[in-house]
Amino acid sequence: MSAQLQNSSAPRFTGEFCHKVEGRNRITIPSDWRFGEEIDLFMIAKSLKKCISVMTQAEVDRLMAQAENLDPADRSDFRDMLGSSLRRVTLDKAGRISIPDEFFDQLGLPKAKEVWFTGSIDTFNIWSVTDFEEFKAQDKVRREELKRKLGI
């Protein structure tokens, strides 16, 4: 079992990177995103984008804390959905994780090819090259609008 990430802070997941998919659906995450120790991460297919979101235990805990504000029926449904949809993966000391087959099948990720990583500050996303390029082209105007609203 991998070590729990305790008093060390998680890296900030920023930038975009293209990496090769190795045997057994293994990918190496960007060096700036590594923890220096073996830890558990959690994957879930995003609902609004055709990609996988990867998060730390702290992010899962944050989601669970937010769910406490839901009414009891919604909270129960959310816990059921999250518990059945998350997949635990181990980030090894070399910075590699293996993506479960179901995500390759569900999202049409190319085995033995390349995927894109995109940072999302507290989480990161994994995309097929095609889906990422389509999303980026479609989302360009929205991204610029958001930056303008925030004065960037």
C-alpha cells in the first residue's frame, strides 16, 4: 500500500504536456507534478469534458466536505456516485501511473500513443490528443473571456 500524503503539500498542477503511453497503459506525469514519494491518486471521468480528472486524497476530502451541505438524499446519491466512479491509482516513485482499461475504452484513449496532460491547479486532466485539440480550439474564446474578466 502506498504512503499517505500527510504534512507535505501537493504540487500545483499547471501547464500542458504531451506524454507517451507506455505498456500496461502507464504514463509518466510531468516532473513538476510529482510528490517525491509513492502516493495514491484518484481518477474519475469528467462529466462536462471528454477527459479524466486526477486528484489527490485532499481533493476527494474537499468534495466530500462540500457534499455535507447537500440535502440527505442528494448527499447519499453523491457519495454513491463518487464511490463507484473513482478509481484509485498509485503514483510510483518514478512518477508513473497506470490508467485503468475502462478509461481507455470509455474515452477512446489511444493505447501505446500519446495523451495530453492539462493542469487544473488542484487536479489535472488526461486527454486523448484529438479530444484535447478539439476542446482547445472550441474553448479558446471562452478562455480569453475568463482571463479578461479576471484582468489577466
